[in-house]
Amino acid sequence: MSVKVGFLGMGGMANHHLKVLSKLGGVEFVAFCDKLSERAESAAKEQGGRAYTDYKKMLEKELLDALFICLPPDAHGDEEILAAKQGIHLFIEKPIALDLKKAKEIEEVIKISGIVCSVGYRWRYLDITKRAKEILEGKKVGMVLGYWMGGVPGANWWGEMKRSGGQMVEQTTHIVDLSRYLVGDVERVYALYGKNILSKEREGFNLPDVGSMLLQFKEGIIGTISNTCLLELAYTVGLNIVAKDLVLESQGGRLKIIEPRRREEIYNQNDDVLTEDDVFLKAVKTKDTSKVLSSYSDALKTLAVTLAANQSAESGKVIELEVGREKGEVEKWRSEEWEVGNGKKSP
């Protein structure tokens, strides 16, 4: 039986999913919604189904099994809640929101509804990510080094902080999420951003040009993740993980394994978007979510880290995260002051 699928938001990632789903088969495209009517109409003409500019009308008129939500970061909210309350399974592109309070509200509705929900942290599905996770099992990790160096994407909303959330939230979130997936949750965040070039050259652009954040993970692991959008050239994106007598370097679909007496390079073989979409469709059909690698609740933890980086860069303070901590741990951290430059040691 085919899964009846709708789309909300018909930008670049939506069209990518559309092509992948067409390749996978077992899908009936029922409806497409976008505020730009020509986008929705183009998809409906090509794939069949009906075009909408109002998501409420689409959800009211159409019987959907699943909905792919591919909206700009600032547009998430009531759409997810209304769909979840109707029992429609959700695939949501990252980042899931720009407001942590709203994301938690959505999380609660998703939990109560019992729907399948997968978030588009596609790198979790790479073959090389699976191999890295296997290699790190039981290892004592000490440090994480991540980077995203590239340019400004073409989306017209990307250069507005209030719409995209900035590069850490919209792009580098992939590096943050992969770090969390491989080494565990983040407890503290401190960030510095620089804003000296692009905002003076591009009208309406108000994002930082560069940024770095220092992370403290559970078990005392320390991480640094940096990004820039200054480069008008191919992206350089990667993550290095340092453990005792081991370095893993993940970059450009390649995993490099470096040990004292061994060096190995593994190249990724699978299509991560195809894999995540296939897993989602199978979960919708079977209600078995065991192979969904990024739930909404887990994606919320990644969002919390990137929003904390923005908050830290603005305030100049270390931000402590409650997401992922036990209540007793939260109370312990709250009882101790720890600000940059105050001379106090991290407990």
C-alpha cells in the first residue's frame, strides 16, 4: 500500500526529497503547499496531486499519511502541531525551530500523538558515521574539532538572523548534531562571533561572518566548532574526534582512521537522504521507529546547543544546558557560578 505524502515548503531540500521519494517508490504524492503558488503548482503538475498556498486548507481537505515539512527555520511551529494532532506522521527538515519554548511545545504534542517523526540530520545515516560510531564504542574520547567553512547559500532568507538563526543554527547544526551523536550530550557552551565584513557589503545581511564555540560534553569531553560564510568556493566541512591513541577525521564523504600503527581511509557508499527517507517511510508503514536515528526530541537537544551559542555570543557568558541532564545535575550546576574571566574553575 502506498504512503500518501504531502509537502509543506517547496524549496531546495523539498525538491531533493521529492526526487528521492520518486526513486524509492511506494509513495502517492497527494498535495504540495508553498506560499509561492508557482512552486506548489510546479510540483503538482510534475508529480500529480493538488497545489495549495495555505497549509491549513491542505490539512483540512487532504487525507495524508505523512507530511514532509521543509520550511525556513523561522516558519516552524503551528504547522507541526496541527499535523501531529491529526495523526499525520512527520518528516521535518533541520533546524526544527528558532524558539526553544515552541520546539518543546511541538515535542510534547508529537509525544502525545504517537506519530512517527524523523528530523533531517542526514549525516547520521552515512555508512562512515555508522563505522565511526562502532570504532568509538568503549573508547575514551578527549576532544572534538569541527568546522564548516563556505559561502552564503542562495535562499533569500538565509542572511537575516531573525529568519535563519545564523550559520551555527542553520548550517553548522549538522556538525553539532554529528558530534552529539558520536560522543554524547553537551552541557556547557561558550561562543564568540565576528561581524565585520559581509554585513557591510551586502544589503539586508546581518549574520556574523565567522564564529567559534567551545563545548563541554558529558564525561568531560571538550569540543570546538568553528564556521564562516566568507568563502565563495566549495565548502570545507569536517569533524575530527580525538580519543586515546586514535583520531577519526570525517570530511567530504571520507573517514580517516589514524592509530599509532595503522592508517585507513574509508569512503562512504550510501546516499544519506535516500537512506533516511527510506527509514522514515518504513517506520510509517510498520510503526517501528527503531531505525529512525534522529527523533524530534533528539533534534531538540541539537537545537538547544546552537541557540545557546547565539545566546553566549550575545551575552559573553557561558550557557549551561538543561536539555539532556538529570534534575539533580541541573540543580548542582545552578548552585555554582561560572562566568568567563571570573577566575573560578569549572567543577
